[in-house]
Amino acid sequence: MDVTFTVNTGEHKGDKYPYTLATINGKKAWSVTKLFNPPPSMIKEKIEMVIECREQNINRAGASELALANKIIDELSIIASETEASTLKGLDNKDRLVKIDNNGFSLSTEIKENQREPEYRINVVCWGLYD
């Protein structure tokens, strides 16, 4: 797995949610942008990623990938609903305190000409916070 969210508070405290990032144009879909917001803002970076809706990089039938996509969206909703920041271990192997943008995840579908089954991906935006 490429990234893992760990919930730090609430009834899901300690729960880990590992995900595989999509590969787009030969690169893992992961971007960290440093932000320079004056205090009292707690946001230090914007993290964008695209999660692949497949387990262990195995292609699955479209209906089963869509079911997995819905499961991942439900998990992201749990993480986003927490009042305290969760810990994200990113592609760069760094731990970050993050909040998932409630409006920052969406499902997209990609259909390749040489494949009949669609691939589902989830676009996620997180805000890295100062410790």
C-alpha cells in the first residue's frame, strides 16, 4: 500500500486505512504543495492524491470495483468526520497530521479503449496541519 490514514480520536481511534495510489502517466498520483498562510491558520500544505479502487493491484470486474469504490468513500467519510486530525503516512514515508477536505474527494471513472471494464479512482484532497 502506498498511503495509510490512521484515526487518532473518537470511536475509530487506532483504525488504519491503507490505500494504493493510482498511476497516471507513469507516476503515482501524489502531490504535496507547501502553503504559506499567516497565523492563525493551521494549514501548512495541500495534499492531493488519487486512490486506485482495486485490491493489491489486481484488476477486478467493474461491479466489484464500484463496490470497493463505495467502501473506500465510506471510509474516507469516517476519516473526514473526525474532529481531530488523522495521521497520514504518505508516499514519501512521512507522517503528517491531516484533515480530509469534506468536499475534497470524488469518484472518477476511466475507460481505456483496449479494456471493456471501467477503472474507478477516488480523488482526495487533504490539508496538512502544523504539529
